Amino acid sequence: MKIRTLKTLLWFLAGFGLVVVFLRILHGVGSVVALNDILPWGLWKGGGVVALVPIGGAGFTLAALVYVFHWKRYQPLARGAVLLGLACYTTVAVGLTFDIGIWWRIVFPVFHWHLHSTLFEIAWCIMLYLGVLAVEFSHAVLERMSYPRLLKAVEKVSIVFVILGIALSTLHQSSLGTLFLATPYRLHPLWYSDLLPLLFFVTAIGLGCLTITWVALVLHRVYDVEPPMGAISGLARISAAVLGLFLVLRFGDIVLTGKAPLLLVPGWEMANFWLEVLLSAALPVALMSRRRLRESPVAMFWISTSAIVGMSLNRVNVAGLATLHSTQGHYFPIWPEWAVTVGLLAIAALAFLYGLEHFDVFPNIDQAAVKRAHDPGKLDPASWRTIFFHAPLSSVRLYSLALVLALGFATACLPDNAIYGVEPEKTPTRPPRAVQLQKVHQAPGHISRFVFPAAPQQVPAVPLSDALLIDSDDNGRYVLFEHDAHAARLKEQGGTCASCHHANEPLAQATSCYRCHTDMYLSEDIFSHQAHVEHLGFNAGCVECHADPALAKVEANTTPCATCHPGMHEDDSLVEPAGPGQRMGHRAPGYKTAMHELCISCHEKNESQIEGLAQCTTCHRDTPDLVEISAAVQVTREDAHR
Ligand code: HEC
Ligand code: HEC
Ligand code: HEC
Ligand code: HEC
Ligand code: HEC
Ligand code: HEC
């Protein structure tokens, strides 16, 4: 393929992806992906991130070979590997940004130090490693811009960065495996292994060698120069050894942990496993053990293609495909997901090509070779380009045209969901239920234990106390709230029911919260314009609220709710009104927000009395199943009158 054709194609794919990225930022991730709560890791994380990181592993492997072991044979590929690492890791960081729901929180690991989290470690390693790669590549940039003194300084400290880079890579490549140690029940036993961190690390080395091989072979072909076969055949030997070690580890682990019979259980898992092993390691190792094939560019191209496809399949399996049997979920990436993945890869490829053409990356691809490859060729009077445009399009025009066409084309193809966004799913709330439980006091200054009496008839040793079982979204995850005890405690401190019951329905007092906070997560309007028009006599009633018909019909010009509903808003409450001019607004936030704002803020104030009062686990306890306790649950007020 000619370089101009390749770049035109890449610009087109980039444009396609960018449209979807824009809509994803505008409407949220739900509008362009097919993920669900059971399978929240899809193409972007599983394929894009988990598979791209080992592909970027070329950087640290080559750095170790050339700068630490001083094997000069690999010098011609070292810079390319660093640039490849830079391109892959930047793509990973950008891809991850679009994958997380609230995308700007990608920077949170910098501010929130969650030291027990594997993801935290990975985030930091990748961030630091990106910095290290940038310093390593700065050689090439400084050389070209001729800052000799700065270049000397960088060269002096560069070994420190090389070693730092190797250490960081070792950490995060293996930690990506560690991440999946948390999925012993989800992941199929053929993939789940205590050795996952080690396997991920070993394969990153093997795959790193073969990706730089692949990239180098393709590019030397595109620019029509000789590939550095000496370095490539050397890398082939190394990766054959590394992938061989991987095979030994993988099968050794499967046999020693007694999972060998699974290798022959028919089903798509078995087929998938063998395909993966064959493509990722078995076939490449077998072929690369032959010197003739190691030295042939064509053979090495196909061998590395096989390894890249196979290893990516391995990562995709661990991150998702091999969990399908246990989650029973269904997920197949829809095309906007593919468009973003391919688009980001295209942008990375363009950036790589830019680096390649402007700095000394591969010795054989020099300025002359680049110039030759870009030459559109002699004017051919019979060509359609000459007929329509007099001369072949200049490169810049060609690429811009491809980009603009892609933007339009993608917009035309996208489904409505992606363009207009999806309606958020509703989670309606239901009333709390009154239950009786035994409260077992632990040490003073500590929270108590709640125990449901085994059977209602049994005479309990501890007197029963009343509580509300709050499970407003009816998903079985409930919170036990000692309503009367809380009210009594507040009363002692001068509070009233209104301290919490900050708003009421017309003519009512202490209205249950779920009546207005009607959705678990979304805020809903409690004011119905239509209903009020009906209550107030249709057209005759407009004037009751829009007193001056000349004024704009906005909320600030209407009769305050309190004029007609004096008891609706309680003045002396822990919940402060947030509407304009300290008026109570009428969009009630989601139920979870309402509960957390009220409960947690007061618990935080009282944390000095009881240790951990504001912690999640004080309210979200390890409580028994609703089915288990249903025998003991007393039917009371709210349930009785429904
Ligand atoms: C006005 C302040 C205040 C509010 C509002 C409040 N709490 Fe409490 N809560 C307390 C205090 C104080 C304690 C400690 C009581 C004690 O001394 O046992 C407590 C204790 C608890 C306990 C632990 C009981 C125990 O002894 O183990 C739970 C559970 C709890 N609250 C749930 C809730 C929930 C759920 C909400 C919101 C619906 C809520 N609280 C709202 C002040 C509050
Ligand atoms: C003082 C009590 C309290 C504390 C502390 C608390 N919550 Fe809650 N939380 C609630 C209540 C009450 C609900 C509503 C439960 C329901 O309706 O099912 C709730 C609901 C939730 C829900 C929705 C659960 C569902 O049933 O779908 C999530 C998620 C949640 N809380 C997370 C947290 C996290 C994370 C923390 C710690 C940062 C936390 N909560 C701390 C009281 C509390
Ligand atoms: C600490 C905050 C708080 C105080 C004080 C409080 N409540 Fe509640 N109340 C709640 C919460 C939280 C719920 C359950 C959530 C819901 O209704 O969706 C509730 C529910 C209710 C319910 C409906 C549930 C049921 O038991 O049928 C009634 C009725 C009620 N409260 C009346 C009162 C009265 C009367 C007072 C004053 C004596 C009072 N509340 C004081 C927070 C409070
Ligand atoms: C009559 C309807 C109604 C009832 C009943 C009601 N709320 Fe609200 N609530 C609202 C509205 C409307 C708002 C928004 C207020 C504003 O913007 O000024 C709100 C806001 C809140 C807020 C502030 C949230 C924030 O983001 O700052 C909290 C906390 C809250 N409610 C808790 C409760 C609790 C707890 C109960 C039950 C004890 C309850 N509400 C009962 C209508 C109601
Ligand atoms: C109970 C009071 C009340 C009555 C009665 C009422 N309105 Fe409104 N109207 C409002 C409020 C409050 C708003 C602002 C709505 C908002 O911001 O959500 C509003 C907004 C409007 C708007 C602005 C457009 C919109 O939908 O946001 C129009 C137009 C309007 N009202 C027309 C009418 C007409 C015509 C009638 C009689 C048939 C009427 N209203 C009766 C309270 C009332
Ligand atoms: C001009 C008088 C008037 C004003 C102003 C007014 N309402 Fe109403 N509202 C009524 C009447 C009348 C009813 C019917 C009462 C009933 O059925 O109990 C009502 C009913 C309601 C109800 C019960 C549910 C329903 O829709 O039928 C709610 C909630 C409510 N109003 C909220 C509000 C809020 C919030 C505001 C301020 C934005 C407001 N109202 C302003 C007259 C008014």
C-alpha cells in the first residue's frame, strides 16, 4: 500500500471515531455502547486497554536489551519501540477516559490516594511510565532540534529513566493480571489462575518483541526500504523462548491445579482456548524455532500477526469473553464502539507516522525515503485524478477531504440513540417497611448489631425494637433505620419531625420521603402544571399563579407554592431549600441523594460519639436475605394500609 493511501484511510477512520467520541461526551457513555450492569467491561476496556498495554510492551523490552544489556544488534528497533510504547499508552489513557462514566474523573487517582486498589497502582504506573517514555523519546526530538547541551544532559540521566521505565512496566503489566485475581467466580477456570500476574508479564515481553517486529516490517515495506532483519530475527529467537516459557507455565499450571480434564470438555470455551493458545504461542514458537523462517520478512510478518491476534484474544478472553459462561450476560460491541476503537488506533498510527517522518526513528527510513514515498508520481494524463483535478490532489487536501467526508458519513450512519442520547432508565421508589428487630449493644462508643428474631413466637432475650426497612428500589439491598429512636433522640435536642420531613404533600404532615423522591437516582419534578390547571378550573385559574399576564411565564413571576400550600415546606429543617431566593424548589433529587444528604451529614457531625458512624458499613450492613427474615418480619403500618 502507498503511504498516501494509508494515511487517507487513517484520516477517514479517525474522523469516524471522533464523531462518536464527541457524542459520547455530549450524551454519556450509555448512548454509544451496548454494555450493561452484568458486563460493564466491553470492547474499550477489554480490547482497547487491556490488550493495548502489552502491545506497548515493546518499549521496555527493547530498552532493556539495548540500554541495559548493551546488545547493539537491537539498536535499529529501539527508538521505534519507544515511540510505539508512547503511541499505545497515550491511546490507552485516552480510551480509558471515554470508558469511565464521568470522564473527567480520569484525573482522580492523582488526588484520591486509594492505596489498596490495584487500579490505583496501574493508573499511577501508566502515568509515570508515559512520562518516562516521553523523556526517552525526547532524545530524538532534541537531536533534530539541535539543542546539544540539553541533549547531553538528557543522555546523562537517561539510564535512570530506562531502569525506572522497566520497573514501572514490570509493575503495571503484572498488575493488570492481578486485577483479574478478583474474579475467581466469574472467570472460566481455564483462564483463571494464581499465576495471572506472571503470565501477563511474560506475555507482555513476548508480545512486545513481536509487535515492534510487525510494525517495523509493515513500515519498511510501505516506505519501500530494507527491514533490519538482523534485529528482527534476534527478537524472534527471544520471543520464541519467552512464549515457550509462557506455554510451559500455562499448561503446567492447568495440569498441577487439576484442571486438565477441562481442556477436552467440548464447548466453545474449549475451542476458544485452543485457538488462543495456537495463535498466541504454539504456532509462533513452532515456526520461529526454524532459522529460515526467522530470517524471512514474509514469514515473520505472518508469525507476528498470529501472535498479536492470539495474545489480544487472550486479553479479551480474560477481560470478558471467558466470563460469559458464569454471568449469563450477553454483550456484543455495537459499531459505534468499534468506530471509537478503530478511530483511536488510527489517530495513534497517524501520530506514530508523524514521529517517524520527522525524527530519526528507524535508520533505514530516512528523509530521502520519506520523500520518495510521498511523491504522488508522474502526471498520468489518463488518470481520473488528472482529468478532474488537473493534477493529483496534494496530500493535505486529500487528507482533509477524507476527514470531512468521514465526519459527515459517520453522522449520517449513527443510530438515533447516539445522536439524541438515551433516556436514563427509571428506578421507581417504594415505601419503607416497618420491622421489629433485636438490637444487641456491643461496647459503648461502637455501633450495635441488629438481629432478626429467629421466629416471631420465640420469646426473645433482648426486647424487640421498631425499625424501618428501607429498600426503596426493591432490589433486596436494604438499610435498617431505627426511625422512632432517631426521632426521640432529635426531640431531646429540640428537633421535631420536620427536622427530617422537610416537605409535605398538601394538608399532610411528615409525608414519607418516597412520595416525592420518586426515583432512586434521577431528580423528578413534584409540581405538575397540568394537574394544577385541572385543580384550579382550567383557563379561569391561570391568573391564580400567573397574576400579571404581561410578565414572562417563568417560575420567579408565579405565586409561591407556600401561598396555597402553607404546610408544604417546613422552615425549621435540617434540609435547606435550594430554590431561587431560599424558596423551596420543586425538583426533588433522587432518593439515594436525599437519604445520603440527610443521614450522612448528621452522622458525620456525631462521629465523635460513635466510631465509624459515617462509614458506609454502618448503614449498609451485611444483612440477611429478605427471604430468610420474612418469617420474622411484622406486617405494620405502611404495609397494612396498602
Ligand atoms: C439528626 C442526626 C441523624 C440523622 C439525620 C440520622 N442519624 Fe442515624 N444516628 C444518629 C446518631 C447520633 C446515632 C448514634 C446513636 C447511638 O448512640 O446509638 C445514629 C445511629 C445510626 C445507626 C446505628 C445504630 C446502632 O446503634 O448501631 C444507623 C444504622 C443509623 N443511624 C441509620 C441512619 C439512617 C439510615 C439515616 C437516614 C435515613 C440516619 N441514620 C439519619 C444521628 C442521625
Ligand atoms: C447514614 C446511613 C448511610 C450511610 C453512612 C451510607 N448510606 Fe448509602 N444509602 C442509605 C440509605 C438509607 C439508602 C437507600 C436504600 C434503599 O432505598 O434501598 C442508601 C442507598 C445507597 C445506594 C443505592 C443502593 C441500592 O439499594 O440500590 C448506594 C449505591 C449507596 N447507598 C452507597 C453508599 C456508599 C458507597 C456509602 C459510603 C460512602 C454509603 N452509601 C453510606 C444510607 C446510608
Ligand atoms: C431522623 C430523621 C427523621 C425524623 C426525625 C422523623 N422521620 Fe419519619 N421518616 C424518616 C425516614 C428516613 C423515613 C423513611 C423513608 C421514606 O419514607 O421513604 C420516614 C418515614 C416516616 C413515615 C412513613 C413510614 C412508616 O412508618 O409508615 C412516617 C409516617 C413518619 N416517618 C412519621 C414521622 C413522624 C410523625 C416523626 C416525628 C415524631 C418523624 N417521622 C420523624 C426520617 C425521619
Ligand atoms: C412533598 C415532597 C417531598 C417530600 C415528602 C420529601 N422531600 Fe426531600 N425534597 C423535595 C424537593 C422538592 C427537594 C428539592 C428542594 C430544593 O431544591 O429546594 C427536596 C430536597 C431534599 C434534600 C436536599 C438534597 C440536596 O441535594 O441538597 C434532602 C436531603 C431531602 N430532600 C431529604 C428528604 C427526606 C429524608 C425526606 C423524608 C423524611 C424527604 N426529603 C421528603 C421534596 C420532598
Ligand atoms: C399552580 C400555579 C399555576 C397555574 C394554575 C398555572 N401555571 Fe403556568 N406555570 C406555573 C409555574 C410554577 C411555571 C414555571 C414552570 C417551571 O419552571 O417548571 C409555569 C409556566 C408556564 C408557562 C411557561 C412554559 C412552560 O411550560 O414552562 C406557560 C406558557 C404557562 N405556565 C401557562 C399557563 C396557563 C395558560 C395556565 C392556565 C391554563 C397556567 N399556566 C396555569 C404555575 C402555574
Ligand atoms: C394557586 C394555588 C396553588 C399554587 C400556587 C400551587 N398549588 Fe399545588 N395544588 C393546588 C391545589 C388546589 C391542589 C389540589 C389539592 C389536593 O388535591 O389536595 C394542589 C396539589 C398539589 C400537589 C398534590 C399532587 C397533585 O399534583 O395533585 C402537589 C405535590 C403540589 N400541589 C405542589 C405544588 C408546588 C410544588 C407548587 C409550587 C411550584 C404548587 N403546588 C403551587 C394549588 C396550588
